[in-house]
Amino acid sequence: MRSRVINLKDIDETLTISKMKTLLVDTFKDEYGYVGEIDNYDEESIKNLVAADKYNRWEWNYSDSQSFSIQLEKKFDWGIVDFNFNLKNGKIIEASIYSDALFIYGFKEFADTIIGIELVGEKLAAKCETIGFDNDVKRDIKDYLISEL
């Protein structure tokens, strides 16, 4: 049985990749109207986009990993906080939080509350809401965790 697939150059010997791109864009615009500027990417740019999509995923960075530890430290107006997390499959299995703040209430409770939670800033920030931190402290910790994770 003969294949129904052919090489387009067999139909038009003058066809180039650049000409094909132009024809595809023009046909798309004719069919759907103007849809905005069209970005052109070379092969290297496409590889970089694919890599960024893969390596910026939470699953790649955390959940596909075996056990590991992460430490974050931040100096706030009210004190320094040192976050220490041990993770397995992207979830916190141990947490300790130290601070030189003049108050100590809430840090141990927060560390206990986040056991089993995925290392995702928004999820940790939501757990922060359940702790009786001062509103400024709560806001600072939440903003920091969201921005860092």
C-alpha cells in the first residue's frame, strides 16, 4: 500500500522553512483574523523554554527528590527567623524554626503544624494563619515563605 504522506518540496521545489512559516502565519491570519504579534523562536530558544518549564516545576525540584533538607533565614524588623525543613518526597517530615525575636510563642507550634505539608509557600502560609502570631509577624512570615518557595 502506498503512503499518503509526501514531502512538500515534491509539490513546490522553492519551498523553504522561512517561506513555510510565512505561509502558515498568513493562512492563520486569513482564517482567524489578526491575533497579535507572533514570536519567532529558534531551536535553542525552544530548548530553553522546555527546560525552564521542566526544571521550574515543583515536582522536579521537590517531590521527585528523595530526602533532603532546606534551610532559610530571614531578618525581619522584629527579629531573625531560621527555618529548617527535612523533606521526603516534597513533604516536610521534620521542621524546626528558631528566632531571636523578643517573643517566642508560635514558632514551635508553627513547626509542628506544617509536618506533612508540601514545601509550597502558599500552603505553608495558609498554616501560618492558624498560629497566634501578631498580625505583622504573620504577614511577614507568610510573604517571605510565598516569595521564597
